[in-house]
Amino acid sequence: MKAYKHILYLSLTLLVTLFQIGAIQTLSDHTLIALPLILLLLYLIFFGLRFALVHVILSGFLLDLFSPSFFGMNIILLVILITLGSLLIKSLLSQKSILPLFSLTLFSTFFFFIMQELVEYSSDIISGIPHDQFFSFSFFFWTCVCAFINGVAISMLYKLFSMRKPYKLKPYIVH
């Protein structure tokens, strides 16, 4: 890939992550959409694991800078998530349909938020800070809302970006 395309994609990752931090996370107490996660999954699908990992480092670093959690948590979680996503893509996306893509997004969103909550809870216990609502109904409700919105968003973005690629999704019928 040419250098200007790398700069373009790095700039896009930077802008999307900063928009997530500066606008979306400050609007409400709950994250309704995880734009960096969607973008990283699209990079994984279109460009592969190595390309996505470079952007995971940038996005995770920016998320860690503005996160109240310990530094490095988002980078570690995103690297694990993208690596697991790569393994799932090899088996799930061979079907070439929207359903496996939607399932990958649901899995990724649930994994990211549940692991993030678990790490925050563990670090609060270690430091002696009381943590009231570990895996509350509200947490699961907003995680489900975010997972559904992420799934719809990645499906629409995939359709938009795959118009230029020969790799098109086919209808998938569950037997």
C-alpha cells in the first residue's frame, strides 16, 4: 500500500478515535456506539491482521490517554479482540454473508465491554475502591444496545466500502 494511503487511514483512525473520546463518550453515561471498534473490524476484514494491529496501537493509545483506567488496558483488550476476530473471520466469514459479520461485531462489542468492566472491577478491588454496580442490568442493557447499533453500522459500512471490492456478501440461509 502506498504511503499516502497509510497516512490517510492513520488520520481516519485518529479522527474517529478522537471523535469517540470527545463527542460520543461525553454525551451520556453510556456508550451507544463504539466507532473505533467498528473501524478496526473493517480494517481487519478489508486489509488483514497486520494492518489492523497498527491501527489498534494508535486507537488504543488514544483511548488509554483519556481513560480513567490503567494505561495500556485498551491497547491490550483491542489487540486480543482483533486477534480473536482474525481467527473468527477465517471460519465465520467464509460464508460471505451479513450474518457472520453481524455476529463478529456482536461478539467483539460484548467481549470488549465485558472485559473492560472486569478489568476495572479487578483494579478497583485491588486498590480498595468500592465498585457498586458490577455487571448490573443497566450495564448489560446498554452493552446490548451498543452491540446492536455497532452491528447495524458495520453492516451498512461494509456494504458501502465493498462496492469497490470484488468481495461481495451473498445471502445466507440458515438450515
